[in-house]
Amino acid sequence: QVQLVESGGGLVQPGGSLSLSCAASGFTFSTYGMRWYRQTPGKEREFVAGISSSGGSTNYADSVKGRFTISRDNTKNTLYLQMNSLKPEDTAVYYCNSRFYWGQGTQVSVSS
């Protein structure tokens, strides 16, 4: 069955960096676009970044453009999100998504 397992979350100070990973299994990873979303309590899940199946095309939410980088390694069936210059408003649970499949999420907290 399809599994998406996120890792790499944690607590970081404002201005710091974190790198998230999403290990995918149960489907042909290299044939599907992938996305990162995030959610805070009481708010709807919001799109963060997306990447095409080959990795040749990416897009970002305006709020993270220039600070976050999405990438993928199709040989490892893994999706990544490099997050730099983190702000307190980036605090959320981050989810990996493929079509209608979701991971369990990883908590990112940005606080001094």
C-alpha cells in the first residue's frame, strides 16, 4: 500500500534551517508530482511547495518563496524540503502529499 513517511521536523530558532524528508513506498514514485503542505491548529491545510515527477519543475507558496527549496531523489523514492530563514509563522505540521495520499506529518516549531 502507499506510504508516505515524513521526518526531520523539530524546534529551531528564528532564522535557522531545517530539512524535511518524505520516504515514499507502494507506488512508482518517479511518475508522480509531489507536494508539501502545512497546517496549524484551527486553520486549513495550506500548500507550501510542489515538484514535478522529474524534478524539473517546482512551484512555491508566496510565503516561502526564496526561503524553501523542494527537491526529490527518484533513485531513493524520497522527497525533500529545505527550509532556510525560518520564521515563527512557519510553525506548523508539515505533510507530504501525492495525489490523495498523505503522510502522518512532522512538527516544525520556530521559536526563540
